[in-house]
Amino acid sequence: MNFFSRHKNTVVLATVLLAQLLLLAMQVKRQTAGGPVRLIRLAAVTTLAPFERFIIYSGKSVRGVWSNYIDLRHVRSENLRLKAEAERTRLDRLREQEDARQARRIQALLGFKEQWIDTTVAAQVIGTSGSETSRVLYIDKGTKDGIRTDMPVITPDGVVGKVLAVYGETSQVLMINDPTSGVGATLVNSRLQGIVKGTATGELQLNYIMGDEAVQPGEPLVTSGGDRVFPKGLPLGSVARVRMGRNLFLDIGLKPAVDLDRLEEVLVITQQKPRSPDVSGLGPIRASEILSQHLPGVPQAVPQTAPAANVPAAGAAQSPATTKPLTPNPAGANVPKPQTAKPAATNAAVTTAAPKPAAPKPVAPKPAAPNDAATKPKPASTNGTHPQ
């Protein structure tokens, strides 16, 4: 208080001068790149900007320390979990790739072929049907462009329909949501097959799926290729709803893959070619080994050889003589064993001599006797006299 009382006039003068400077700064403007700025505002910004930068930098530093060090205490466990999940994903992908290669090898082995899109013609939609009960498009391509009836009409998103009628420079396309249309379809996950047809209100339905089958909403559908019009594997849409219908079939509503109400350009498939799967780079075709483990075995054909004389032919009934063991030869020569090959004449003699009740004739030659007359018996005479 003593200081203010002694320098009262000086303090009052300084306060007045400061107020005048402030008022002057508020009136004076300085030209900048953004336009004229009052001098007091420029001075305030220039003075306070370093303090603001310091505060902001300090806040960022504190947040960086928290996020980079303190908040990363669970990052190690999360990293390990992600690495394990990445390894499982990689193994699953390798297994899927191997299954795909095996499927292509089996297709090549069995001679399976599929219809591939070879040539397409781009067309512009120039009109639609005027009736609510029919779903028909008109395109600006006709017979002059190679368009024929029953050609598939698609977009990059999926199936639109097929060509119904062809004129000189235009064609009529029957869309898949028309009640008179029909497309063979396959559910991607469950592999169930049915027919996709339209309704009178323009909705899509999947027909002929039994009521005891499990169909989940959101399951995608593709063309089955069984109708011989659309190639196999083109997107048709996805399951929108599933409920029990009539005649033990499910009532399955579909969401089409293509926005059929806002079509401007379409593609007409003018040519399809059957192609075999590409097996280049798949290694040797070993699918036969896999199929042999699952298919029933086929017995190998036994080569037909000429049967031996002493062995009965296949399918012939064996006689009792062949089932009984052969007796030794009276001359002392035993019958040779089956493993030893003998001339056909000897074997035939053995087999024919076995059923006779009398002793068979000796096969070996008789030893020479000193007197043939003594050894040979004379025939007995009928009148009791010796022959002259």
C-alpha cells in the first residue's frame, strides 16, 4: 500500500497509457495473407500461440506414452492369437487348394467336361413389357448380331434371363422372375438342387426342395447347368426366407443377384464350348488310386490256358476217378506227381486205366525171357487134344 500511495500518479498514468494503447490496437488493422486483422488480435495470437503449441504437444506426448506402452500390456497375447489364426487359415487354404487340384485330376481322369463361356455380345436394354404379370426385356441386338433363341442373358453380377424371341435388330428376353421361366439351381453350401421360378408379383422362388432339408437364409445359389441353357456356376441370388410350403416342399424366397428392375446393359452368351479342366502344373494324375479305394473292385480276368489232360476243365464236373488218389502202377512205376510234367500219352494211359476193374497193363517193357515158349501159355483146346 505504501508503494501505491507514494507512486499513485505514476500508476494512474501507466494505466491510462495502457488503455489508450489497447484502444488504439483495436482500431488499427494490419494487412495479412488472410485479409486485414486488428493489431490487438494479431498480438494476442502471436503471444498465446507458443503456449497453445506447448499444451497440445504435451497432451499428444501423454497420449502417445499411454497408447504405446501402458495400453499395450495385452498386445503379446493378441499377437500370438492372431499368428495362430493366420497359420490355421494358411493350412485351410493349402488343403482347399489340394482338394481343388485333386478334383481337377479326377475330372480329367473321368473325362468330365463343363460348358465355358466363350463369346458374349453386349446389348443395351431399350424397353420392358407393359404388363405387370410378365417380365420381359427388349434389347438392341438381333439376328444380325448372331443372337438366337434360348441364349443366356447375364450381367457381371449374375443371371438375367434367356432370349425368348429374335427379330432383325432387336430381341426379346424372358427374365428369370417371370412365372413362365425356369432355371436349374444349386445351393452352394448344402448342394441341394431345385428349380428357380418367378411369381406373378415378380419375386423369385426355389421350388422342389423337400421339407426335411436344412436351408439357411443367406445361402447363395448358382446355376446347376442341368437345364442345358445356362452354364454351371453363374450367380442367381441368395435365400431370403424359408418356410414350410405345400406338398411337403419348402417355400423358399430368393433375393436375386441382379437388380432386375434397373437394368441398362446386359451380355448375351452367344457361344459356349465344352472344355476339360486344366491340369497343367498339377503333377501326375493319381486320381485312379483314390477312386480305387472308394469304388467297388472289379475282378481281374483270368487268362484262358489249355488245360492239361489229367486236369478237368473249368466248370466241368469231376468224376470219381479224378477225385480218388491214383494207385501205383503194377509194374512198379508210380504215377508221377502233378507238379512233374509228363507226356500227354502217359497221362492219358493213367487216367483211362484207373476206372477199369482189372489190373492195368504194365507201361514198362517186359524183361526178355530165355525161352518165349516157356513163358507164353498155350491156348487150351476144346476137344482135349493138343494141336498138331
